[in-house]
Amino acid sequence: MTHRQRILKAFRGERVDKIPYVPRIDLWHNANELTGTLPERFRGLTVDEIHRKQGWPLHTVVPQEPRLKRFWCRNKLKNLVSSGR
């Protein structure tokens, strides 16, 4: 069962093989990156890259305030372009 299937089944109240786990590490990542305390194995990685490395499903927060949303979309696009994805 994929992460997506597990999450959707749980939302529908259906049985799943294990409890869906989708950690939100964006605040942890930002704080530790800014203070230089990000663990060595995660330095230089984006939140999405850490999720993939750990085998976690991706979690994205999209701001609802229009100016923040434009800023988030612009930076997300810039990161995708610079990473070659």
C-alpha cells in the first residue's frame, strides 16, 4: 500500500495496514537551518529531500494569505528550477 492509498483509506474510515505518518518538519528544518544546528546528514537538503530520504510521504503547507501564497509559489518554483526537477 502506498502512502497516498493509506492516507486516503484512513480519511474514508477504511482499514489500513498501519497508521499513516506524515511528519511536518518544515518548522524544525527552518529553525535548525537558521541556527546552524541541522544534523549533518540533513545539511544541504530541502524538506522534501529529507522526507524522501527517510521514506516519509511529502507534506506541503500552502499559505492562504495571497501575498504569502505568491511568495511561496515563487520560491517553490525557483527551488524546482534550480534542482533540475
